[in-house]
Amino acid sequence: MPSATPQRVIEHSHNIGQQSASQTLKAIARAYPGKLFATLSLVALENALLLAYPLFAGFAVDAIIRGDTANALFYALVVLGFWVVGAARRALDTRTFTRIYADLAVPVILNQRLQRHSTSKAAARVVLARDFVDFFEKHVPIMATALVSIIGAAAMLLVIEPWVGLGCLLALGLCLTVLPGFARRNEQLHERLNNRLEKEISLVEQVGAHTLRRHYRVLSRLRIGLSDREAIAFLTIGVLAALLFVLAITQLALSPAVKAGHIYAVMTYLWTFVSCLDEAPGMVDQLARLKDIGKRVDPGLGSTTH
């Protein structure tokens, strides 16, 4: 089969006109199926090992207490396997996604020229285009890990400590209720921020100190606004996490003859759940950013590849 090129991205998208973020991401996925499948398969394997980690750790704790060193040492092999797979994924990621961005940058530049955008806007959009590649390289693994960990940890807790598992599902439902409004406001802030960034080079070339200071003050306010929203979301999830740990500790303290391995597994699965739930605002913010970028950056037109 012929190798994937930006032309294949363009063939999927040139009849659409202005790309949306989802259309651009789908076009990249169709253009590079083999490369993305290889990297995402390692992500899936890494997540499977991560989800199994607390269970094997609990078995190891119980084995140590029994004096069964041989079975306890099996846990070290699980740890080694996790790091081997993680190292392989990171090495493959860099090779895959730097090449994809190199393929993508040229048609984006040529398409901006065809549309007669200013050099400032074209340069900004080439930088913004990198976010689509970063989405696959950085954010898809984070999202996959968070999704698998949240669902997997809640499911495991439902099995081994049902009330704690139900508490996790309630917290998850609450977060899903408020995230759409969080995303809409962040998209508005990213739109204003990216509007400013597209004008930055022309401002640097043309305007005086007063206008430049006002420009960078506005950029600071927008970035502080996004940061403050992230901080509020972080604190809210922290409150939910504390309440879940109160529930877990209470349930474990009331359980007769509870084993050390069971306590370890429950606490670790709960920590996995809340720490991955903490990734949700950042993931939603990144998707809001990509949604705005998708309105600005087109991978190119058929004529740009000649």
C-alpha cells in the first residue's frame, strides 16, 4: 500500500471548506492508520497493566504477610512490564508524531497563502496546527489512560467495596453534568486568545509601546482566566476526593477481619479514580482549544500539494 501523505488528509477534507476540529482529526487518523494503530495499541497495553497494578500489589502485600516471597516477587515482573511497555510507547511516539507534523506543516502554510492570509496569521496557524498532532501524541494517551482508569477503578471498587464504587459513580455523574458548561466558557476564552495570537507578529512589526503593552495585558488576563477556571475545577475535584476517602475509610473500618491487601487495593483504586478524574477539566479544556483551532486551520487544498 502507498505510504500516508498530507495528500490523503486533503482528499478526505478538500470538499468540506473550513475544517472542524473533528474533521481534521478524522482526516489525520485516516491518513496514518498504521502509525496511529501501533502507538495506540501500546497505549492500550500500558493502560491494561496500569489497571491491574493495584490488584497485583494487594496480592503481593498478602503474600509478604504470609511469608510467601516467591509469589510476592511476581509483582516486580508486573512493574517491569509496565515500564518496558511505557518506554516503547514513548520511543515510538516521538518517531511517529514528529513525522506527521512535518508532513502536515507544508500544506497548512501553502493553504494559508492561497487564502491570502497575512504572514502573522499564517505563522500563528502553523503553530496552532501542531496542536492536532499533539492531540494524538500527548492527549489521546492521557485521555485513554484517564477513561480506562476511571471506569476500571470504579468497576473494581463496585466489586470489592460496593458502597465506595457507588460513591465514585455519583461523583462521576456530577462531573459529567457540569463539564459541558465548563467547555463552552473555555472555548470562548480560547477564541479570544487565539484571535490575539494571530495578530501578534503584525503588532510586533507595526505598533508602539502602548498598544503592545495593552495587547500583552489582554493575553495575560485571558490566560489567567483559563488558569483560574482550572484551579477552581481542581479544588472542586479535591473536595469530592476527600469525601470519597471519608466514605472508603469508614467502610473499611467497619469491615470485620479486613485484610491488609484488601485495604491497599481499595485505597489504590480510589486514588487512581480521583487522580484520573482530576484530568477531566484539562482534557475538556484541550478539546475546547482544538474546537476553536479547527475553525482556523485547514490541512490544505488539493492544489497545495503540487
